[in-house]
Amino acid sequence: MKLDILAFGAHPDDVELGCAGTILKEISLGKKVGIIDLTRGELGTRGSASIRDQEAAAAAKILGVTVRENLEMRDGFFVNDETHQLEIIKMIRKYKPEIVLCNAVDDRHIDHAKGSKLVSDACFLSGLVKIETSLEGELQTAWRPKLVYHYIQWKNIVPDFVVDITGFTDLKVASILAYSSQFYDPNSKEPESPISSKNFLESLNYRSRDLGRITGVDHAEGFTVERYLAVNSLGDLI
Ligand SMILES: [Zn+2]
């Protein structure tokens, strides 16, 4: 099955927090999008791996993605080595996306930068024909995504470009709140975490409002790039 966009996250909920609005918009424009979670988020302060599995499935339904898979790497301890790169390469060759979205290049959680580099390296390696991979007994062919974009999550990284997500913020927040064990809940008896605060929940709105304010739209999500952005014409920018 071929997808247009494949979004990777070190933990279930990374993709929603970083780029749910963009995914919702691209799907509304007819693009096929999938999500690959690297780990089950089993070290998360709140909830459990099985709860996160259910929450991720519910969020995927809200977003309308075509597929969501989990590679079950070790939360906190996965590394960027050949074994892990090959797991990512298999997913890239399976779904053949033109665009890959992945974690922020730098962030509070160490898995985010690790996942960012791991996916980015695998996107390059996936294009090398002499790296052989097979899936379910079938030899795969080389595939390199044209574009790799990094979404922004915890830290306020300055974006290289933003996507207008006006009209998609309610569903974006709904997909994030599908992870009900993780975020602000005044009735929760679980320990506090940086992402369970009221301020963090509100930051989803005030950050997209602020990026929108600066770029002349209501709400926007920011991304960083690995190479210069190119447009056909100056008028392509909004
Ligand atoms: Zn995360």
C-alpha cells in the first residue's frame, strides 16, 4: 500500500502533539497518511503501554489516518544503529511515502532527538539499493522519500516554515485528548508530569495561535527542514 505521507513519532502522542493539524489538513486534501510509533511509551509517568495502545488507536481514528503501526522499540533506550535503522527502512519501503514527518531535532525528551536522527538517517539509507530488506518473505525495493520535515513539540524551536491549520484545531485537540491518561485532568490521582499541566494543554492553542499571528492566519504548525525549501514561483507562498 502506497502512502503520500508517513509520520514517525518516538512515542504514541508525539505525532498528534507535533503535527496533527497538518495531518488532518492533508487528509482533507485527499492525501493518504500513516503513522509509525517507534515505542509504546511504556516509560510514560502516567498510564501504561496497553492504555497508550488503546489511546493511539482512538487518536488514529479521529485523525483518519490509513494505517498506524508500532515498532515496539524500547522507550528511553532505543538507539540509532543498524538494527533500528533497518526496522525504519522496512516501513519506508513498505509505504513508499514522498514526505516523511518526524520528531523535533532537539527536545526535552531524549527520545525525540534520537528518533529524529534515526528516522532521518533511515530515509537516506532506504534509497541505497545495496541495502537489502525483506518483509513477510518478500524482497523490498529501495525507496527514498523526497522530503523530510521535523515537527516541533516541547521546545520552542524556530520553524523554517509553517502550515496553516485553521479549521483543524478542534479535531487536533480531540486527537490529543484521546490520550486521556497523559494530559491535564483535575480528577486524576496519577503523578504530575510536565505534559499533564493545564498550561501545557493550553499551549497547544496559544502556540498555534502565535505561529498563525506571525504568518497572517488563525492557526499554524511549524516545521524545520534538512535542506533549503524550494518553490516554483514566489506566488506559491501564502
Ligand atoms: Zn514523546
